[in-house]
Amino acid sequence: MSKKFTDINGISIEYYSLNNEMSGFPLVIIPGAIVGAGDIVECIKHVCNIKTIVISIRGRWDSSKPETGYSLNDQVSDIESVIQA
């Protein structure tokens, strides 16, 4: 398991990558509105035996917390940048 960050237009997005040695498409987990990846990754690492990415959306946990930029399109772009990282 490793904690990583990706940058999209100056916004830093935190994510955790688990089981990278496994092939195939990853399971992507995006915690709810009031928690971040760091809140649940410890539990997930004990039950997920597949390639997994856990993302803290902007404004949560250690991701950037800009004053603006919380539209659906912004969030989708953040998620895409993590998956492509």
C-alpha cells in the first residue's frame, strides 16, 4: 500500500494504491462526503485482494481544499487524473 498524490491544474489529489502487483482493472473506491481515503484504507487493505485505488476527493483528507472548483466536472477530472497516474 502506498500513499500518493497527483496534480491536476494545481490541485493535489491524495490517493492510496493497493495490490499494484496484481494485473487487471483496479477497483476504485471514493469514500463519502465526510471522510477521506485515509479514514478507510486501513480497513480496506485487510479485505481487498485485488488491485485497488482509494481516492480522497478535493476538499477531503490530504487533498487540496480550494475555495472553488467543486463542480461535478472538476470531481470527474480529479478521478480521471488519479486513474491515469
